[in-house]
Amino acid sequence: MKMRMAVCEDNEIQQDIMKHMLNRYASERSFPFEIVPYKFGKNFLYDMEEGAYYDVSFLDIYMEDIMGNEIAHQLRARGYQGEIVFFTASPDFAIESYDVDASGYLLKPLDYEKLKMVMDRITRNMNPSTYQIRQRATVTKVVYHEILYIESINSKCILHTESGAAYTVYKTLTAIEKELGDRRFLRCHQSFLVNMDHIKQIGAQFLLSNGDIVPIRQRGVKPVRQACMDYFASKSAGPNNRSV
């Protein structure tokens, strides 16, 4: 899944420097990023209120319209669980950064090696086998193994889990399948994506470990079943062939 990052900096030169460094990091680590710049902190907060979400928020402490530390406090008060990184010319607010659980505090002029250390720590803590469900300023992380199946209904999808919890995701099933990017998830029907690790029995339909039934498309039953057999065979062949 692509990591989304916001850069809040009212100085265009400093903003360009930060974007250049982040793009360099993305290139070196082959990590998919999307960087969204903000010149005004209040515009960033407005977007977050309207449902925008960023995995990492880079905040300049001294901005014209609002202080970066105030932005951070407002984000945490609204339930934001993403990473916060401050960058500023002064170390005055370094201790205060602990109050909002900041992941880094970078001093200007920005040093690429220090930025890289912060980003390595952030990306290392992100589980690539976790699907993130974003709702306004909050994010729910669901481990791949806990996903039983995903069902498409009209313009939304319902993600069903082992615990019995169900999450509504306002995306197409095709988009979710692409974001998951894991071979354990099989598109067995136009409206269903099933986690093959939870298939208990294969017949005209799939019987899952929790007793739920997932349909198999009528046209193409044979290749769907064969895909399951191939997946199970690859798992039994050894740990090097298993999905993570």
C-alpha cells in the first residue's frame, strides 16, 4: 500500500528541500510514497476534518497561521494515530514533542542522514501484512491473517474478520485486491475476495473456518478450484513458498 505523507511548511524553499529528500528516500528504499505539500497548517487540518488521511505528517513548528505543535495536539485530540515528525530551526519544543508521541524532531538545515534514520524507524514499525482502514483522522489496522473474506455490496465493501468484526470500506473490490497484493486472497466471484488460509472445504461453494459460506463464480469454477489447489500445494512445499 502506498504511504501518504503531508509536508506542512510555509517556506517554499524548505518545502522543496523536504520533498526532494523524501523522494530520494523513496527511490533508495523502493518505497511507494505520495507526498502532499501544505503552505498553511489550517488547510491541512481542514482536509483532515474532511476525511483526508496521512500515514506521516511532517510539521514545521513555526508557521504563519498556526504553530506546528498546536496542529499536532489537535490531531491527537481527534484520534489521529499516524506518525508525526517536527522540523524546525529551534530545539525549543523538542521536549514537548513527547506529549504528542512524535516520531522525530529534525533541526534545520535539514540533514538527509538524520531524515533517513527517522524514516527507517517509521517504515520498520509498519507491518506490510496489515490492511489499513481509514475513516477521517482514525485508522484501523487489520492483520491479513484475520481477514476471512471481503464482500462487495453496491458502492462499498464489507471486510469480515475472524473475531466477527465487520468493517465497511468505501472502495471497489478490485481496488482492495490491488492494495492487499497478496496471493492468499483469491477473487473467487465478482463480488467476493476470499482468504484461502481460511478455506475448510471446497465444493460448489467455499466453507470457511468460521462456518461462513463464500460463493464461487458459476463460470470458471474449475480454474478457481485449481488456484486453491496450487496455493495449498505451495504452502505444503515449504516455508520459503508461503505468503507472509
